[in-house]
Amino acid sequence: MALVGFGVTFWQAKGAKDAAERARDAAEATRERIIRSSLIALSHQLLKTEDELDKAVNDGEVKIAIAWINTWKWQASQAKGMLKASNSDEQKILRALQTSIVAAGEAKNVLVSNPTDLITDTKNVRSAIVKVTGEISSLAANLGFQIGD
């Protein structure tokens, strides 16, 4: 009788372990879908920020350019964090994001302390941003196909 009890206990423990593994896998899949969806939404915001920064620079609006540079830094940092949290290995985009964040900080410092020519003062950050938006747009399109996975 003890052997039957042991068998039932073993069978229940195995079932509980399998259920826990399925729950863990479902939670991980949900987390990945949330990250994918968030990155897609954020990619649109990054493109909008690029566009608004270009408009501010072309209009000679230093204060507005600074505001959009700060927005870029925040959004790019969010994207970087999401990419790191995901299971994707997007090193090229991560490097481009980091480069753009550093360039944004440098451009903001120049614009706050000693701006000379808005186009020249923001050239590096705008170039870094173009690289990110090109890569992130491609990633967003790819992620869009993976949402249902």
C-alpha cells in the first residue's frame, strides 16, 4: 500500500512540476510579446522625435531642439532597456542607441552652454539618430510579424 501511495505522490508532484513549467513558459512568452509591442510603439515615437528635432534645427529653435534632444535621450534609453530585457541579440541597434544617447548629451551640453550654429552643433547627434531610426524601423517591422508567436 505504501508503494501505491508513493506512486500517487510522485505522479502528483510530476503534474505540479509540469504545470509550473507551462506557467513559466506562458509568462515568458507574454513578457516577450509585451516587449515587442512596446518596441514597435516606441519606434514610432523615435521617428517622430527625429522629425521634430530636424524641424527645430531647420527653424533655428535652440530651446525646442534641446527639448527634443532630451526626449530622444529618454526614448532611446527606454528602447535600449527593452532590447536588453528581451531575448533578442540586437547588438548593432544597442550600440547605435548608446552612441546616440552619448551624442545627445554632448549636443545638449553645447546648446545649453555655448551654441554657435544649431546645424553644426547638432550634426553628430542627428547622424547618430538617423542610424538608430533606420535600424529600429527594420526591427519594428520584423517584430510586427512576431507578435502572434
